[in-house]
Amino acid sequence: MKYRFFGEPGLHIMDSETGHPLYKFNDNGEIILSDDNPFLKRMMNHYQHEPVEPVAVNAQPEQDVTAEPFKFNCRKCSFETNNHGAFLAHCKKEHPKEVK
Ligand SMILES: [Zn+2]
């Protein structure tokens, strides 16, 4: 989860201990910090904030994928199965020369 903080655009957040600038509000007056950031709680005490909705990696609507079971097709005969173990057993039994 990330949080967006609102403040004065261009304003630097200073580390009170070191006096060094830590973060700077962007031109929109925003800083986005993830919730594992050690300064998050301190920021929350001082600035308005809101959780940032996670951005969907795949923005496209979910396709109706009805995945066909993976098929093992025997190259030596017409045998086919979607069970790997059964396929190996078939090869071993019907085409023993193919199994090393
Ligand atoms: Zn076969």
C-alpha cells in the first residue's frame, strides 16, 4: 500500500534530526510513500494523506480464458493424454525404445 501526501508544491520535508531534506512535494503538491517507509508515520501526523489505489498491472478487461488442458500427444501413435504421468507410462509401455 502506498500513501499520497498533500502539501505545498516544491516544499521540502526536512529530517529534523539531520536537517537534511528528505522529500520534496512535486509540482502537484504530492509525495507518494510506500507504507514500509520509516517516515510514513511522521508524515501522517503533519500532512493530509490518502491511500493510493494500486494500479492494475493489466488494465485490459479480463478475458474469459477457458484454458484447454495441456495435451501430450504421442508422436509414435495416436495416444494422447493431459496427464504427464500417464504419458510417460504410455511411452514406457508402448514405445520402450524411446525412453532412455
Ligand atoms: Zn504412443
